[in-house]
Amino acid sequence: MKSVALHSSLTSLFLKGLTLLLFFAFSISSYSQDMDEARQKRGKALFKSLCASCHKLDKKLVGPALGNVEDRRENDWLIAWIKNNAELRASGDKQAIEIYEEYNGSNMTAFPQLSDADINDILYYTTVGEIKKAPVVAEGVATGAPTGSAPEWLIYLLAAAIVVAFLMIASLLKQVSELKGNKTPEVQSNLKRDLQELWVGVKKNTFLKVLGTIFLLLVGAYFVFGALFQIGVDEGYQPIQPIAFSHKIHAGDNKIDCQYCHSSAKHSKHSGIPSVNVCMNCHKNISEVAENTVVELEDGVVLGKAELDLEIAKVYKAAGWDPDILEYTGEEKPIKWVKIHNLPDFVYYNHSQHVTVAGIACQKCHGPVQEMEELYQYSPLTMGWCIDCHRETKVDLKNNDYYEKIHKQLAEKYGTEQVTISQLGGLECGKCHY
């Protein structure tokens, strides 16, 4: 009995020890995982702020790809190179000199302020890369199952079924009523006879015929001329472009000035379409968008990172740029942009006169471009729209000596303190038609 009790005690002690050991191992594993994730985040933050402008993990940029760089170089050498690569070359280090010559003598920025721990965190990030997390599934919702409200077609189907059921019930109630002998009383009305007599009277009255004809002609003219006035008015026109270029990302999020791309707007009649070389000023070093970048198009299509990176690839193809070897191939292909804002050939409009002389913002005519994923024609661009603007806009005399003398004369002539564009001659036919 003592032997059995001893055996039971030892078994219980063993199980408790095993449970404690497993709990300790799980805690260590969980702690280690949390530490690794924190280290990866620190390394990523340092890499993005200090290294990402010249390096990528998976491909060459200005400098070499850094993914798994510790497999190719020793840790001590990497720390010395990152802290002061010029000093490492001066010491005669063969590898440092070879890299310097391979990249045509390009000096890498030194980072003596980084500690060994900071550099090791960066190197850890280059080894593990992005930590992928499993998608979060809402409680009670199976993966891949539809969520949210019922589909639209189901709502229509239920509505139709309710209408049909209502009609069937009404029909049955009518039949039951008739079977009980309740006949619908016949209402004797002279309405039809009265309408016939009225129509005969109208046909015999010449005045009413003429009045009716004039009324129909006026109504017809209203609709015909209304339709004619809409010809050539393309307000809201939004064609599909060959590249999904988002003004919201460029002009809105990144605050790129309109005239950086449309530089001729302040000097020329036309605002101009930027050449692909203007795009390459930035996109030589930006071959992909940020992880969470999303573009929502008007037709409901949502473009994520994978699709937007392909749009940047179209720019590279047009410029003849090879992102792998970082060189131009010479095989260029023009981007066939679709023009959105079109004026008739008999209309003269000068961008520089409005942008430079008048100081009008692009948004005055083109709308909130910085908020548009896809650009569209914001204003009607009709003659009446232009005339209204000339009548309402007052001449800006600040730092504009050219108008000072003539403005004084016109202000006295029209009895006003500030002259409008129309009073300055902005309604003369020859200003816009020649």
C-alpha cells in the first residue's frame, strides 16, 4: 500500500512539474515572440527613416538590396560600414573599396549616432522583413461568408412578392363578396358625355385652337433650345485614363504644387501635360506605394498596393526605365492621356493671364483637384459662366502698378471703389473671340 501511495505521489508530483515546465516554456516562448516583434518594429522604423530612400529589401535601388544582408557580410563589418564607411575604406578594407567602386564612387551617408543595438535592430528587420499577421475575423462570422445587409436584388424580390400577395388577397376578397351576393353598384355618370361635348366645343373655337398651338410651340421651343444649349457642355466629364493617376495622393496627401507638373500654366496659353520625365524626377526612387495606400475609383473599383505598383510600372515602361538595373533602355512609349477640359476653336483662353496676372488659384476653375482620385471637368466652361466670373471678380491692385492709373480713371467713371474685370474691358468680344 505504501508503494502504491508513493507511486501515486510521485506521479502527481511529476504531472505538476510537467505542467509547470510547460507553462514556463509557453511564457518564455510568448515573451520571446513579443520581444522579436518589438525588435522588428524598432528596426523597421529606423530602416524607413534612414535607409529606405536608397535601399529596398528585395531589389536594388540607389544602393544594393539589403534583404538577408547578414548572410553575405559579417555583423562586425556591417556595423563598422554603417557607422562610418569612409573610415572603413581608408583602413584599406577590400570589401569596402569594392562596393565603393561598384557604385561609381557614391558616398553612403555615415551614421555614427547609431548604437550597435540600433544597427542590429535594422539588420534584424532586413532578415525577417514584414511580420504577416492573420486576418481578424469578426466573432460569429465565418471566413468568406457574406456580411452586412441583404443584397439589393433580394430586397426587390421581397417587395415584388409583397405586392403580388396584396393583389391576390384583394382579388380573393372581391370573389368572396360576389359569392355572397354583394354586387358592385353601378354608378351612372355623364362624365364621358360631358367630355365629348367639351371636345366638340374646343374644335369649333378658333381662338382656343390658336392659343393651344402657341402653347405647344413655346413648350417645344423650351425643350429644344434647352437641349441645344447643352451641346458641348461637358460638366462632369471623366474619361478613363491610361494610368490611374490620383491627384488626391499627389496634390492632396503629398502637397505637390500644381505648377510643378503643369509648369507652363504661368508662362503660356496652355497649362500643358507634364512629360514622363517630370514623373521620373520622383519615381526613379519611388517604385512602389506605401503598404496601406488605396485609391477608390468612381465606378466602385478599389485599387490596392499591388494594382498601384503596376501603374507605376506603366510610367517606367513609358520612360524606358529598367528598375532592376536602374538605367534607361532607350525604348520609350508615349502615354496617351485623354484631354478633359476642351474649349471650342473660336475661343481664346490664356492660362498665364489668369494664373500669373490675376493670381487665380487652379481650384477656381478646376474644382478641389487635391480631393479627386480621378480628375473630371468641375465647371461648365460656358460663355455665361465666364461672363459671370468677369462681372463678379474685382481687379487685384496689390503689387500691380500696371493697373493703378487706369483703375483710378475707371473707378471715377463708374463711381465705385474697386473696378471689376468686366468694367476693365473683360466683356469685350475681342478679348475671347478673334
